[in-house]
Amino acid sequence: MATKILSIMPADDWYALIADEEEGTGYEPLTCFALVQSDEEGEITTEVRPMIWADTAMAFADEIEGFLDLERIEEIGDDELDIDDDQ
């Protein structure tokens, strides 16, 4: 499957909810939303996908193991928001 990013948009105040067996669930800040075009066996689709910074490169958040959902910061209570400030 060929995938091409057509455009990116800021994802201010958006987070990916990710489950981890060792650490439970946590929030990772999104870097951007990407408008992506995919060609799978001649069928071309276009969709908006979330991206995060994963170690040393950008990655689609919805492809990360344990990805559960997307949430805006207003929807997350202060006591639930556990973000690593070093990122």
C-alpha cells in the first residue's frame, strides 16, 4: 500500500490515549493531523490521521500498539493528564 501525506495541520490541545500493559493508560500529545492519500490495490482513499513524535521519528498515532482514542485537552480532567514534560 502506497501512502502519501498531502498536507499537515496543527493538532494543538489534542492527545492520543494509549494503553500500555506496564504503565496503564496515558496521554501522548499529538504533533499534527495529516491529510493522507492511500492507494491499496488501485483503490485511492483520502483521510485525516493523527501523528505523534515516537522516539526519533513521526508516527501515525492510530498505528501504535495500544492506541485507544483521541481527546482534546478540554475533555481530559487535570488529574487524568499525565504528560512527560521532557517531550
